[in-house]
Amino acid sequence: MTGASTICPSSTKTPSPELAASISAGIWAGIDLVLALVCVIRMFQREFKTTPAKYVEDVRVEAACRQIELGRRSMEEIARRCGYHSVDVLRKAFVRRMGVSPKEYAQRFC
């Protein structure tokens, strides 16, 4: 008969010193990585006066504007080339940044 104690060993056992040191080193490495990432994000924001996510969205929308102005590609192709998963995601980002949909942009500026 297999009981809970054989499936889930008792938590009263302590890990070996080697395992404890390895876990501890891994945790500290993870903390160091998080702190470094936070530092990089803060430096980015200080330098560019925006968040990395907003910067990437701005670059993608600008690329979409150029593609729309060229007029040679479908919205599906433009969305894919500019890093969006779908035309709907492109449209939402475009409206957020430009105040108009990609279709309206094309009608007004092309």
C-alpha cells in the first residue's frame, strides 16, 4: 500500500549541504539578475524618457506607418512584418499611438 508518505517524502529531512549551497547560489544569481534588469530599465527610462515597452511599440507603429505609406502590402503582412501577432493587435497599438486606425491613416496621409 502506498501512502502519502511514500509519494511525498517527509519535509523534516534537511537537504545536503551541497544541495543547500546550490539552491542558495541559484537564488542569489536570480536576485542579481533581477536587480541588474531593474537597473537597465531605469537607465533606459532615464535616457529615452519612456519605458522599454512603449519604445518598442513606438518603433513598431512607426514601421507600420512607413509600410502603409508605401501601400504595397496588406494589413496582415504589415502587422506580421512589424512584429504584431494580428491585424487587431496592430490596430489597437496604432490607435493608441496615432489616434486613428491604420485604415484611417492610409486614407488621410497616403
